[in-house]
Amino acid sequence: MTARGRFISLEGGEGAGKSTQLRALAAALRTKGLTVVETREPGGSGGAETIRQLLLTGQADRWTARAEALLFAAARADHVARLIRPALDNGAWVLCDRFLDSSRAYQGGANGLADADILALHRIGSQGFLPDRTFLLTLDEATAAARTKARDGDETDRIGGRDRSYHRRVAAAFAACAAQEPDRFRLVDASRAADIVTTQMLDLLVDLLP
């Protein structure tokens, strides 16, 4: 019988290096003989990628806060059902660039919706499914802004392009999530050299490795 895989999410604000670290962590885990699936949110499955376009394009006020939360929950439900759970059942490790906690931080804490409401949507859409481990990549505001500018220039999506006060609320909400669930979360200082960050994450996964 194939052992169930592990589900690892990478969270954090804009410019924290989640995508870069996901690729590096996936490569490192593959050297240990693991099958690794790399994915992202919103997206990761056909239906979720379609919803991604609806969420990230258009005017900043294209969706109300509640409509935005519902769309994210719908995309996640499809992603979990069609990609994440099947991969885990086949023994793969799944690494995801953002998951539920981004909705808690962006649509919840920063957009003013109650955390309980975001969690209720997740219970309905994805049966409350959670990662085995969540890395929260932390970065000071100035460095995050500089990295985002270098990466995107003036071409930001409708959520990433929101003002600094919004992103401060996002950071505060992420910190609150981590404080509420210390068994699942591990905080990682993303200001350090990329290879050092990857090594720390590997060290923080030792207890989950086969």
C-alpha cells in the first residue's frame, strides 16, 4: 500500500520569495527520492486556473470582498479535489504557493471579513482540508516593496497592486494565523540568502520525512 504523501504550503506577502523557494525546496526533496508536485493558488487545476483569471485581472474593485472570498474558496475546492488529494493519495509530496491562509490574510484580515467566515467557506468547499506544514516567509515592508518592484515593475495584478496599508493588514493577519496554529506553522526569515532559506525549510521538514 502506497504511503500518503505530505502537503506543504508556502505563505507570505508580496516579494517574500515563495515561488523561488517552492522550486528550490521541490528540487531538494526530489534528491531525497520523493515524488514532488508543485502547484499554486489561485490555480493548480483547470477550473481553478479559469477562476484565477477572474480574480487577478480587471479593476481593483471588480469584486466585492465577499464575492472575492467565494471565488477563492471555489478555486480551492476544485484544486483540492482534482489535484492535491489525488497526488497525496498516490504518495507524492505536494508543495503549494499559497493556500487557505492567504485567504485568511487577504480576504479576511485585510479585506475585513471574519476569519470564522473564511474558515466556514473552506469547510464547505474543501472539507476543512489543511497542510501538514505551512511555512510563513516573513520580510520587512521596505525589502518586500523593493523586491516586488524589481520583479513586476509597474505590472501588478489587482490584489498585489493594493496600497501599503492593505499589505500591512495582510502581514498582521498572517502573523495572527501563525500564532493561532503553532503546530502547523513554521516562521522563516525570507530576508536571508535564498539558499539559506531553503536549507532552513528542509531542516524544518525533517520530522515529516520518511
